[in-house]
Amino acid sequence: MKGIWKYSHLLPSLRDRSKLSLGEGNTPLLKSRRLGVALGLDNLYFKLELLNPSGSYKDRFAASAVSELIDKELRFCLATSSGNTGAALAAYCAAANIKCFLAIVDGAPSGKIQQMQVYGSETMMVKDFGISPQVSSDVFSGLQQIASKHGSLVQISAYRYSPFGMAGVQTIAYEIAEELPDAGCHVFSPAGGGGLTLAIARGFNIWEENHRGYQKPKVHCVQPAGNDTMATPLRSGLHEAKAVSKSTTLISGLQVPNVIDGDDVIATCRANGGTGFSVTDASIFECQKNMAVQEGIYCEPAGAVALAGVLKALENKEIKRGDHIICVVTGHGFKDPASAKKITGEDRGRYFNSHGETLAFIETQLI
């Protein structure tokens, strides 16, 4: 079967006619050509989730979540998003002819919102949603009340709200396990609410249960310091995640001040030998630039968070030269064009009055 449904035997049961796919999954595990050498790592890889149909790993979630709606014969999708979840759900709902309503995090990138709207979804940005824990909690509970009233479901990319949809995200782990079956390794995962990190860790656990002798990777949780709800508690030996009074990170998609899947992330990552890394926004933007310039990978800032975690692990001497290191690159750079200006600093590049000036400039650069 296509997309995530290749792994139907490891996913929740659905009627075959309900299984929707736009070709998600089967994303490349690309070995680094330059950054690994520069960092002294022989086996640095990037799992390119930005190559999914709508440009992020959330297509795996949407394929599973919308298929459940189809199976239950529900007529609308109600969800929250900071960008990628909404774009993915909007695309898959369009394919399924299901109306999609999206409550959007305050300050979500315009590129992501436009993508949702292109697919025909209704978008509603909520003041302080994704910034204030109280507002965020009120939005979640309010949407759940509406969904319950109409016999539907709220699709939030977290196990706490949509375990069926999150099962689709576990396929990231299955693909890595198939491609590197004999290599014990480290997987660095960006985290906001923690759903992705938990899905990857649980996916490896499931794969181990079904494949005797498989050596599952250590899964590490990487968060921006301005939204550090899980990373430091995990590293510090605590058992519970901690909400932040206000999310101050500028990394779109990881602005989740509430504790959602955090407690389970801490328990599962710790059991798998993983730990937490808190990284600065500045280091994330620098990694985004280096991935583009040195590897040809143009990701959104959240997609560079894993690499920032790798740098922190190297600084702490917690990974070795020969280890297999995998960075999960979550979303495409086209989704957040404003972040590109932090790299280029110019809207249209150098401007010349004639082709002669252009050619002369090129000559000066080649001397």
C-alpha cells in the first residue's frame, strides 16, 4: 500500500477503503557531505521530512488522522496548529472532501497560513494562543467541547488528543530502522509539545518488539531554551515536564508553553537511554543557515533544532566520532520565508543597471 499504510500491520486497524494517502513517508535518510566532516562525525544523517507532500512530517499525522475521520464518516475536521499540522490537515481534508476548521497560534508564519487557505480550510488566529498557557488551555478545552457536541474529534498532533493520528508519525522510526537495521545510533528530535519525539521513541519500541535482536536508538529531546518544558527536566532526572509562564522562542512550531505529552516524553526517552538538550534560538538559526549553505538542505528553523542539539551533545562529549547520528528535519524552508531574511539579509539580491556591470562583478568574484 502507499504512504504510511505500508506499515498497516503496525498501525491502528482501519478499513482499507478509509486509508487515505497523498504519497507521504518514504523520505530520504541523507548522509552529510560536509557538516559531518567539519564536526568530526563519520556518520551524520538527516531524515528529510521536509520532502513530504505538504512539506513536513505532519503529513504522516494527517494521513492517519483524516483516515480515521473517513472511517467514522465524520464530515468536518476541527484542529489547532502553529502551521505545519494545519497545512497537512488542510491538504488531506481537501483530498477527502472534509471541511477543515483551524485555530491558529498567534504569530504563525504567513506562508504556512496561506498554504492552509489555498487548500480551502477556515483559519482563525487566536490572540496569545501558543504564548499564554491559560489561553492555550482554553482553546484546547473549548474545541473539545464543540467536537463532543457534534460527535467529532479534535485533531491536535499530540498523543493526549489524537493518539490515532500520532500513530502515523511512528512510521518515521520504522523507516529509519529499515534503513539502518544493524546500527545502534542517536536520533535527535525537535520538540514543542513533545508528540514527534514520543512518536519516534515509541516507534522504535514497537519495531524492537516485532524484530528480535534489533538495537533501538537513543532518542534525544531537543527544545528551544525559550520553551524548555521537557529537555531540562529530562536531563535533570525529573519525572514531570514543567509548563513555562510564557513561550519566548521565535521558532515557529515549537511554541507550546503547556505540558501536553511531556511526561511521557521524559519517561520514554529516559527508558531508551536518551536525554534532553536546551538550545538557543541563535544557535538554531545558525544551524539553519549552515544546513542550507553546506548541505543544500533548506529547512524551516524548527527543522534545524536537531542539529543544534547535536552541537550541544558534542560540546558535552556525549556522542562519539563513529556513532550514527540522525537529525530529524521536520519542515521545508519555504513555509517560513521571513526566516530566510535572517540568512540572506536581502529581498532581491544585488541589483545592476546593465548586464555589463553584472559580468564585471562576476569577474571580480572569480579572481
